[in-house]
Amino acid sequence: MAYFVLSRRCLVPGHLLDWHAMAEGMEELRAKNPLREGAPEGPGFVLTPARRPHPPTSPGPIDRGDEGRIWPPLVGIAVLVLQGFGLLSSVGSALMQFMDIQSMLGGFAPRGAFESAEKWKPVMLAMYGVAGTLALVAIVGGAMLLLRRRWGVRLLVGWAILRLPYGLASSWAVAGMQRDNMASMSGPGFGAGGPPGMSSVIVIMSVVTSLLMSMALPIFLLIWFALPRIRRQVRGWK
């Protein structure tokens, strides 16, 4: 049954006032507790609490990182083997610099070859020392790679960056020593020497071989660890 209310000196149907009050109340509640976007509104619907993030009730896709990947042990073992041999080679070559090679091979090599070796001795000792230190760093990084440790990757990346200028410097030293050795071998007391241009070919081949041996592994590691897929896997390590 309809009823009327006196409002501002006029009669207004009561149900209109009730509807107006309900709308104002809903606006007030919406300001304090907003509805989800797209939710139905109106007098027939009940306001619900605002949506808050909650933990999932069912497991979704889980990123398992590098679980089942075989590249960490493969790369780690390769680094350990190569740099282990490099460390032994550096130590052995450094010790040979203090041996009296001239007394052992004096009858088989010209005197100029020993003078050339003596001239380059300080440079070669420094190069062997740097090579041995870098090899130790790489060995530690390779071991941490086997254990899937993030700082092992950082260590290998730093080693690779330092190894590149060392490779250039060592190749320069090898080229200079090889050139002096070839000059001493073509001098008096050794014979006529090889064909023309043979010395240059030997020096170039020595430099190329030295560059490949010194820079192949660091370049590979820098490229490998820069791959987005590998970086995502490494971020999941400890």
C-alpha cells in the first residue's frame, strides 16, 4: 500500500525517499569498501569485501630453474680440467726458468737461443705467475659451478674478462720470444736456416695458437652466461 511523506512543504511518495536513502547508503559503503570491477550493483545485490591477494589454493606451474639440466656439471668439469692443466703448465714452465738448460742442451742448440731465453726470462716468469693465479680463480669458479652457486658464475665471468687482456699480452710475449729464437737459429754456427719466410710463418702460427688457447674458453663463457635462458636459471641458484 502506497504512503506519502511531507518533505519540503510537499507530499512525496514514501517509496521514493526509501530508494534515495538506500542509494546514498550504497554510495557511502562503496567509498569505504569498493566492489570488484565489473561486479553487479543494485538493491538486489550485497556488497562484498574488497578483493585482496591470497596464496593460491591449488598449485600452479612451478619454475624449477635448471633442475635436470646437465650444462652446470659439463661446463664446470671442462673448466676444472682445462685450468688444472693450465695451472700445472704454468708452475712447470716457471720452474724450468730456474733450471740450467744450457748445460743440458748446450751441444744441441746455438748459444744465441739461450741468450734469447735469458732476455725474456723476467717477462715469462711474470706471465706464468699471472696465468697460475688466473687458473686458481677459474678452478674455484668451476667448483662452485658444480655446486650451482651464483657467485661461482660471477667468479668465472670476472675471470673471463681478465683472461682476455692476458691472452693478448701473452701472445705478444710468445711472438717476441719466438722471433728472437728464430733470429738466433739463423745466425752463425747453426747453418743456413730454413726457407725464406719460414720464420714469419712460425711466428704467426705461434701467435695464433697462443690466442686460441688463451681466449677460446673465456669468450665461450662470456657468451654462454649472457644467454637469457642461462641467466634465468642462474637466478634460481643459492
